[in-house]
Amino acid sequence: MTEQSAPALKEMFNLERLQHIATQMSAVYPAFDASGFLEHAKQDLAALSVMQRMARVSDSLHAVIPLDYPQTLRHLYALAPRLNSGFVSLFLPHYVAHYGLDDFERSMAALKYFTTFGSAEFAIRHFLLKDFERTLAVMQQWSQDDNEHVRRLASEGSRPRLPWSFRLARVQTDPGLCASILDNLKADSSLYVRKSVANHLNDITKDHPDWVLDLLEGWSLDNPHTAWIVRHALRSLIKQGNTRALTIIGAGARAEVRIHQFHVEPRVIRLGERINLSFTLESVAAAPQKLVVDYAIDYVKSAGHSAAKVFKLKAFTLGAGEQHPIRRTQHLRDMTTRKHYPGTHTVHVLVNGERMGSADFELFN
């Protein structure tokens, strides 16, 4: 999903929400020009994306508050707990990033505070661009904070490929710059934090897969929190059938299985309909084996060729001689990230990275 494709999400900043922000700001700052704020904030609102609307709120506050940065921050501190949406509170760290870049210590404290109400992951990146070493040092401290939101900010804000934000070229070139943050969080008790660490590592696999594999091969998976992070961090490499990635999660061996009754139904569908996948895996091994089961669809492209997209199915242990039925429904509909074209599409079952069975269906518009 992209910010432009999320009409429901951008309505988080609708006229009703702008009025809420104005009302709450007036409550903590009685001299606040609520009408001026609303007039500025609602201009061409319908044409703005969700992130543009968030920025508009921040800029509108700046336009009508005749105070300096430290004075304004005091009022924004009071406003934060009064807002009725964590996502909407993103305009607070945005204000910090755009009007407090030259007040480093005060702004770092503000981002640490505001992130507990929503997230400051986008804002902190502007400070990384301006003063990378100084900002990273603060984030390394945050990675050991008692608050899970602050710890997550250390990982999420330093992701090389954070969605809806610009890439961090220095981290993308040298992921080792953030290694201490990842190490501090590799067994974090918070799922919120663990998801961020896994996504950070998955980002890195796009540019430096061997760096991630080298790192994770040195991590002990005895801790279930670490094991969770590793599985999710390697998801892209596992979809690619990367042997080292599969080996790390215990599924590097060739699967000793047979596939039975692989069906893709119906065999002819129209755009907007669903296909149903079904098959049974039978173990022919003498001992239990760890299996990672995915499926790929060879999508027909506009030029007539096909390109595969891999989807996760499940990971499980199959006992000796056991059978395991698997079912999945796939909705064939256009999205911003994928457009469908008519023609023959092929579905493949992948077990531990190896293609075990294939079947076709025809798609018509």
C-alpha cells in the first residue's frame, strides 16, 4: 500500500479531525488562533495525500502561533496526550523535524516524548541527514530505553528503506552503522519492537544479503524472541529459496516429501474473482523434518512475458510418514503494486525453496 492509495487513511486528517486539533490546542493555549489554523489547514485538503495532510497540520500550526520554537514545544507537549489518534499525532514530530533542526538537544527530547503517542520514525531521519553521528549516538541510547516506543524508534527510524520516507544512503551502503542497535534489540520482549528489527534486517537483505546472513548465523535462536525476529527478517530471502536463509531457520535440507492432489480451481476466472489452491504433502522421511511451504504465481505482464511473485504459506514440522493438507485462497484483483493481464498463469508449490508441483489457470479481464 502507498500513501496515495489509502483514501481511508488520509481521512484521518479530515475536517472533523482538524477541528478536534484546533479545539484541543485552544484548551492548552487559550490565545491560539483556531480559525486561522483551520483556514490554513483545510486549503485544497481533498487533493492532499495522507502524509501531505499530516505536514499541512504542522505547517498550519507554525503559521498561526507567534511564539519561538521552545515556547511552541511546551504547548505541543501539553497537546500530545489530548489527541484522539496515535496516527494523527505524527504531525508533532513533523513539527520538530521542520522547525527544530538547529536545536538538537531540545528536539531529541521532544522526539523521544512524542514517539510514545504515535511514532517519530519519519522525523528522526531529518536529523540523521543533518548530523548522522550525533543523532545515531542518541538512537543507540534509545535502543536500551525502558519504553518500547522509544526502543522501536531506534530501529524503525534508522531503517535504510523505511516506507513513505526517503532512504538513508549511509545505512544502505554500510548497514554495520546500526549493528549495535540491532544487537541491543535482538531479543526484545516487545513484539512491537521485534517487528521493527525484523523489518530493518529485511530492508538490508535487499542490498546486503550476505551481511544479514553472516550476522544472523552468529545469533543464538534459543531465545524465542530472537528466533521470531530471524524468521521474519529472512522472509524475502526464504521466498527466493536462499539456502543459507533456509538453513538458519532449520529448513535447509532438501524436503523429503511427495505432493498429492494439487488443484487450482477454478481453472478459468475473471479479474476480481478468486482461485482456490489445495494439495497434500506426504513425508517420505524416516524422521521429522522442518518445512517452509510457499507458493509462486507466474503473473503475465503487459509485454506478454511472465514474472513470478512468491507468497508465504506456512512453516511447520512434518513427522515421519505424516500427511498434511494445505488450502489457500488467492484474490486476483488490481492493486497499486500489481496490475493483472489476461493469459495463462502458473502456480508453483515451493517446499524448502524447491518447486514441487505446478498448475495453470486462465485469467480474463
